[in-house]
Amino acid sequence: TMSPDASVKAHYQLRNIRTLFSIGAQTRPKMAGYLEAFEKGHLGAVEHAIDAKDWAAFDKVCHDSIAGLNQMHAITHPGYIVWKLPAEPPEHLDLGSQKTR
């Protein structure tokens, strides 16, 4: 399961992504349809996993979302942007809760 702290952080990041998508749709109107479809499909699935506090589902939909982003970029900007997660979190970042320090 996802900890309450992780859930709060994930919701915060999701809100920020949605804000950026809204700005992107306004500044790049040709991309608005792609952004809206991604938001409804992939980001909706991410939100559902966060709400359920289901870490396994969250991990899966995040990987699915990255694949979806790469498909979208292949259509809109062939070869220009490819997203991938690092095998390990960057060592210089402490991703733990400040409450546990």
C-alpha cells in the first residue's frame, strides 16, 4: 500500500502536472487534444491508483503513462523527446519523509 505521506505528495505532483498541461494547452493549441486525451486516460488512471493508495497499481500506471508519453512524442515530435525512469533514484536526493528524520 501507499503511505498517507506518499499519497499527499503524489496528489501534489499530479495537480502540478495538470496545471502544466493546462498551460501547455493554452500556449500550444495544436497539442491541446493530445494533452486532454492523456490527462483523461493516463492521469486519470494515476489519480485512481493514488486515491486507492495502491502502490503496485500506481507503479504500473506510471510506467504505462511514460509509454503513452513516448507514443505521443513519437507522433508529435519524432525522436525529439523520450522519457524513461532511472533504475535508481538520484543519490543526491533524499526522497524519504522529513517526519521520519
